[in-house]
Amino acid sequence: MGTFREDFLWGGAVAANQFEGAWNVDGKGPSVSDMCTNGSHTTPKRITTTIEPDTLYPSHEAIDFYHHYEEDIALFAEMGFKVFRTSINWTRIFPTGMETEPNEAGLAFYDKVFDCCKKHGIEPLVTISHYELPYALVEKYNGWEGRELIEYFMNYCKAIFARYQGKVKYWLTFNEINAGTMPLGAVLSTGTVKGYSGPVNQVPDKPQERFQALHHQFVASALAVKYAHDNYPEYKLGNMICFVTSYPATCNPADIIANQEHMREVNWYCSDVQVRGEYPSYAKSIWDRLGITIKMEPGDEEIFKTGNC
């Protein structure tokens, strides 16, 4: 029976928007997650345009890791964690996403988290954006549909890359970026829900907005990867795909092809761009079927090639 190598990273994963709590503490601004209510087997989870009194928003308190990170990380160490995948909450660093200077209190919090990890011999693996888009960017730009978010994302990346040099080596740019190929991804990932208030699973689907937003995320991710490689050669960056496996209903060739098309759209589309550095050959067929026209600027495709993971 084989054994793991000494440098094998064994651990677990969380996300800031799901477990930190302290949603408006120390200068943090509201994210899309902070505008999402709870749900139940009878009541759908909703996204609201304002915070409603006497309504439960799970992210507001969560498990309050913000105030209990030391004891929580100590428990992770007891479990034998060698790596701890977590994320930085964008709105803790730039409350609206549009500030020119980062929020020092937010930066200092993650200093303490990463120092605590190191104390316990745990390597942090950090997701830069994990379903916590600043809600102010939804209100102003309809989330990632606005190309302006590329620059704001880069400001964010530059701030945390510089601050956590020597503390964080492993980075992921976007969590489950391929969520943007699915209708629910409008809430979770692309933030293309300007003015919408209602059940999160009933957001009016607008594939044009989602796929345009995805294009901007691809550009932003590639620029962040290239910037990190050029300025911090010790950094290791990757992408993160939520791989949604499906199978043909039967062995009928029509079912085989239908499943292949589904897998391409949901799984391979994003990973092909981020790993191979270009849109796949079948991208146009997806755009044509969904009635999508991707607006590109000169140089976008070259950015993909120089900043692929």
C-alpha cells in the first residue's frame, strides 16, 4: 500500500462569504451574498435590493469565524490539515470595490488568519473571489457585465498580492467560474442582477449578460495571473471549476451528442479558456444557439494566451 509524499497537501475548504460573519464590521461593505436571505423547504431563498428588517441573512452571522478564527484553525490543525483553502472577502478590503485605497482593518484581519495558519503548520490556499462580489458594483455596473470591473479586480489583486507576500503562495482567481454558464450563476458569480429582487432560482435568465460577464472575468483572471507571475514568481495560481458531470440518457447517438454539448457548455468552456488560453472551437456554436454576441476589445485574446493558468 502506497503512502502520500511528505509535501502532499491534505486539508479542507471554506469560503469567506459562507462562514466569516461580521458582515458589516470594521469597514466591510455589503456583497451580493449579504443580500441573500435564508430559505427552507417551503420558502425560496431570495435576493433583496435592500436589507429587510427582521429577515435572516445567513452570511451576516454565519459561524462567526471573524471572531473565532484562532480556535477554529486550531481545530483544523487537530484534524491534521496541511492546507486550508479559504477566500478573502473582496468587500472587507474594498467595501464598494471602487475605492482607491484598501481598508486596513480588512487587510489586518487576514494577516492574523494567515499567521495563525502558519503557526499550526497549515499552508493557506486563497481564492481571490468566491461569490462575494461587492453589491455596489451590481448597482452601478450590473456586476461583471461592466468591463470596468476588470480594473477594480486588478486593484484588489495588487493590494492582496503585495500584502500577503511571504504568507500566501497558492492562489485561485475565481471560485467555480463556470457557474456563469448556468442561470443561477447570475447571482452567485457574475452579479448580473441589477435591480432584481426575488427568489434566487427565478432570476430572469439573460445569457447575453452572463456570457459577456464571463468574458470579462476571463480577461481579469488572465491579467491577474500574468501580473502575479511577473511580479511574484514564487506564486502559484490556478483556476477552479465546479465540474458538473452528466451522462447520456441512452446509448442513442443523439443522446451522446446532446450530453457532449451540455458538458462542453457547462464544464469545458471555461476550463478551455483558462488552461489553453483561448476560446474552444465549439464556443461559437454555444453563442449562436443562445443568441450571444461577445464584445471583445483588441488584445483580449492575446491576454488569454499570456495569462492562462
